[in-house]
Amino acid sequence: MKTLVDVIGKSMGHWVGDGFPVRSLFSYQQDAEALSPFLLFDHAGPRNFEPHAGPPRGVGAHPHRGFETVTIVYDGEVSHRDSAGGGGTIGRGDVQWMTAGHGVVHEEFHSAGFSRSGGPFHVVQLWLNLPPEHKLAPPAYQAITADNIPVRSFERGIARIIAGEWGDTRGPARSFSPVNLWDVRLAADAEVTLPLPEGHTSMVAVLNGHVTIGGTGVGASEIARLTRDGEGVSIHADGEATLLVLTGAPVEGAVVGYGPFVMTSETEIREAIDDYNAGRCGAMAPA
Ligand code: MN
């Protein structure tokens, strides 16, 4: 079995644009090798937004290069538009998997409907690294709606398999390296053993509720980091709990980041900045 390494995630909140009140539960700037292939985990909300009459809140056009962004909506609605033609609105239970690759410019806002109505808002955005040979892959966009995500049921809980596989239940997301991304919901006092692969960087993020892993309590907006060695982990739910389970085979290569670009060297970062300034990361079509 895997064992607990530590619990991370106590972080000050900050705003991304004016729409996303996030806590960054981890960042590659802290511990790139140990977190690989994951780069960043932003936990937005849960927070209640009041009805809003002006333009929707969010973050305007900005670039990315060298990785993928994975946005999971638990409550609320997010609208996205990018320079490669990807876009759409995702709501509760939906996932947006955007491959920035060579480069995109995109914007991320509350949907117009959610902005007007207000209500609970709760979103996770992960940054997932690309293997060096795929860092300049063509941009791509996977809109993964809730009805396309298979559900694995077990005693006192379920797992929605977004990416990877649990037994014969396979998630729909296409990734460049092996990853598992599972939305796990536990009833109070559930005791479950999740079959996580040997060798993967393995983490259990608690989004709501409280669980105990290996005798250690893990609360909301905290992440239990597990050993790469071993298969599986046992989790006890101390009440109802919502977990995001993430595992991935570490990817090779140095991790050098600057703002929205994550590459393998300073030279590649300078190229990314030059390419963005010259419009070679794409440009947004007029709204
Ligand atoms: Mn972005």
C-alpha cells in the first residue's frame, strides 16, 4: 500500500482576475520533481457570488504554453474562449481539458447566466505538464460533460473517472502521459481502498469534508501526498467528503516557468515570450 508523505495546502487565498477566489494548494515552484507531472492546483471557492449586472467576472485574454489546464466545475458555470477556436460553457460536473501546447490565448469568465443569477461557485483548475517532446503540440480542447464521465460505485461512495481507469471503468480524457483524475464522493464513515498505481505521483485533495489517511486527518482545501511506491490507499471519511484523487507517471525534463509559460529551460521561456509578443501564440478573435 501507499503511505502518507505529508499534508500540504495551507495557503493564503488570492484572486485570479475578479472571478476566481483561489487557494493554490501546490505549485511547481515549491517541489517540481515530487509533484510531476502536476504543476499547479488552484482551488476556487466554495464561495457564494451575488447576482451581478455588469460584464461577467473572470480573467481576460492571457496566453499559456507548454502544459495543459484542466478545469473541473463543482458549482457554478465557467465560460472559456481561446485563440485555437476552442470554447464553451461548462457547468456542474463538467470538465474542460485544454492543451495549451505550442500556445493559446484564452479568456475564462463566469458564464453570463451564472453571473446574472449568482449562487455557489466551486471550481478546481489543475496545470498538467506535457512531456518535453509534446510541449509544443498543437493546441486542443476537450469539453468533457458530466454525462460522458463514467461512475464507479462502491460501498458508501462513488468515483467519477475523468481520466485514467479503475478496473474496467475508463475515463474519457485524452492525456499525453498516464494520469488518473477521479472525483470521489464518500458518505459519512465510508472506508474505501482506492487502487492507485505503483510508481505514480499520488495525491488525494479534500475539497469538502474531512478524511483520515494512515491515522492523519486531512481537511478541506488540504492535499494528502502519498508515496509513489505501493499500490492503493485506504481512506476513512469522517463525514461526507468530496475528494479529487490525482495520480500521474512523473514526466522527464527540467521545469522552468515564467507566469503562464512552463518549459524546460530559460531559453525556451524567452522564446515563448518572444513568440507571444509577436502573436505566434495565437490571438483572440473579436468577441
Ligand atoms: Mn488561463
